[in-house]
Amino acid sequence: MIAIIKVPIIESLIASKETDIYIWDFLCFVSLKNYVEIIYSLDRHFLKIGKRYSIKVVNPAQEWLEIRLQRLILAPSLGDEIV
């Protein structure tokens, strides 16, 4: 049996823009927000996501993982610099 989950992309885009958190974090979470009571994550961004949706966040390692990504331009126009 294959489960199909519709990802609310618009909600994820809006939440990402409002919080300045990567959309990927919201895409992982938003589809499941009505089915979870606790988020287990090493990603500090989920503290803000949990607060936004009133869901408890637990870091089982007691240390936060930090990932730094470079800015990504999905559809560069002329003159845009890809960093």
C-alpha cells in the first residue's frame, strides 16, 4: 500500500517567507502538522516552527545542528548573480 500526502506548498511558501526559515523545513512539517504532537529534531529552526503551530519540539541530542546554505536563485533573470 502506498500513502499519498498532498503537500500544502502555498502554506509552506508563506510560512517560509514570514519566518525566514528554509521552505524545505516547512515542506517536511506542514503536511504532517495535524498528525504529530512532538517534533524531534536537531534543527533549531523547528523551535520557531513548533511555536508557530503550538507543537512541542524536542532535541534528543541536546545540541543544535547548524547547516549553512548559500542563497539559491531558482529562476535567475539577466543580471542576477548566482551565489
